[in-house]
Amino acid sequence: MVECTYGGTTKEGIFIIERDGMAVVKLDSGYNIGVNPVSCKFFGHPAESPPKKIKIPQKNDLPALSIVSTGGTIASRIDYRTGSVTSQFDASDILMAIPELAKVAHYRTIPLATILSENMTPAIWQELARAVYKEIKNGIAGVIITHGTDTMAHSAAAISFMIDTPVPIVFVGSQRSADRPSSDNAINAVCAASAATSDLGEVAVVMHATTNDDTCAIHRGTRVRKMHSSRRDAFRSIGIDPLGSVAYPSREVTLKSYTARRGSRTLALHVKLEEHCGLVQFYPGMSPDLLKIYEGYKGLVLSGTGLGHVSTTLLPSIKKLIRSGTMVVMTTQCMQGRVCDRVYDTGRDLLTAGVIEGGDMLPEVALVKMMWVLGNERDPERAAALMQKDLKGECNRRSTHGL
């Protein structure tokens, strides 16, 4: 027990450890605070030795899964120096923090990276794809990838294109860190493990389906977007319904008829990416000079208005890019519907200039797909055809009318 001064007031609590140059103290409320160690005065007996790290026993008769950790909130702890959340845990820490996972499968853990998702890069996507491919090739029943939520949809799309998978590859994260009573990390992780042992046979994102703790949705990796900055049910399937769901606490998995099934694809790895691609969202009054930044790039995705439009003032710059060898693909800023540049004269001018219609692909998915296509196909005509071809469920033949 210690007595410490914090914010001009005296607090009593249990001294846990000194970390990040701060004394970590547990208050009666159950919350931990970080205070200057100099302000702490002991009036109880300290433990004789630090607690031993608990090893969670695993049952070898359960399905074998791999947890590949890239960081994010689901794999984080509090930095008591700043009071913020920082990505510090590895995959084995996740298993120790969520012992219920041991009821679903037994696990091999691979700490690939310890980053917040805004620091994700195409190079790490390639490293991740190789690690996941290796696990599947070695006979693992499914792979769970822990990831920060902000760019998780980008990474799910990237892995969708880079790996033909016969087993589930499930991305999972959490909107709220483990130190918060409303954290969604445990339920998301258990539901992800359940999906990874199911008959699913494609790349998916598994996150809370509602604000309650009763269901997680299974979203296709190329049709999902984070739609809220902090809600636990932030993720939504765009243009299609979710692939299925996982009930909690029963862990029962339900899959839709159009979901790829386990064993329906032959394992293959295609990790080449062309990083010199960009994504620009059009806005009224946008200067053509902004497109000069992309001169010399291999590809550019335009997120246009409505059916796929930009201002006529941008046409000369777009034509210049295309003439110089830059692939330009048009997508729409709308959440539903698709590009159709044959309705208005601006759209027809874009098509005449050589702009490729992106159908109903999400702009960020089109960017990732463009990186993959241009990394694997150098012929411009074949690359353009691939951009309009449905490869991993990213292009719907028909668009829904729902909002």
C-alpha cells in the first residue's frame, strides 16, 4: 500500500510496478494511475518477489490456429508516462489476457509487428502475407491477424489479393483498449477464433455487429469499411451483407450462401506490389495543380462525385497523366452504387481520355487492388481488364439500393 500525491490531492492505493518512469498505482475504484515515484510513501509490506507470468494451458485436441500480431488497440497497454494507449503486447500476451481463447483452439503465436495501424505500409503487408502463407502451408487450420482498426480494412483487402487461401484468414481488432470496462477486445478475439475454426474460406474482418456483447459480424475483406471513429460496432459491409455472424457466448458461426467455403481455393501467394500509386478525393474547386504530385506514378485512383465525376478543369491534367503512362481509375465517394461515366458529358470525356471505370469498388480497395495489379501485370491493356474484373469479391455485378 502507498500514499501518493496526484493533481494536488492525496490518494491511497496498491503499488504495482514502476514503468515508463512512473509508479503504477491501483486505486480503490479499480483504475490504475501513473504518478511520480517520488510522491509515493509506502505504508504496507511490498511483495517479496514479482508475480510469475501465467502460462495458459492449451488443449492439443482442439483445432490449431495461428495468431499473427501486428499491434493495434487489441494488443496494447497503457503508457503511464503519458496516460495514452500504446501498442506493446505480442500475440502470446493476447492469449494470456484472453484465456477464453483456449476453449476454442490451440495456438501458435507470431509477433510480426508492434505498431498502431496508421504506421502500416505495403512492405509490412508483404511481410504479413508471407508469414500467413507459411502458416497455412504448414497445415494450420486458420489464421487470426490482430490489427489496429483504423487501416484494418486496407490490410484485409491487401491480403485478400495477395493470398489465395483454402482456410479462414480473420482480421480482428478492438475499438476500446483492455483497460476500459467497455473494451470489446475479448469478445472480438473469441469470435474471430470461432470464425477461424469454421467453414469460412476467405479473408474476413470480424468485429462487433451491434453495441451489445452478443454478436460479431463477419465482413468480406474487400467490402468492409470502418464507419465510426469509436463505436464498438464501427465496421460495416458496404454493397453486400456480411458473410455471416458469430453468436456470443455460444460461439456459433453462421455463414451466408455466397461465402467462400474452406477448401474451395488452392493455396497460392502473390506478394508483388507497385507502391507508386495514389488516391485522391475530388472536391469542388480542386486545383489541377494537385494532380502534378502524381506525375511519374504508375497509378492513381480518383474518388469522384456521384456516378464518378470530377471538374472539367481537371481533364487536361488527367489526360496528361494517362498519356505519360499512369493508370487512372475512377471510383465514387458514395457508399452505395457504382460508377457510370456514360450518363453525363463529363463522364464521357473522362472515358475518352482513358479513365477506367472502377464499378462499385470502394476507393481504398481500388487503391490496394491497383498496387497488386500493377505489381503483377505490366501490360497496360491486361492490367486495365484486371482492374474491372472481380478477383476477390471486390466488384459486384449489380449494386444494391440500400443505404
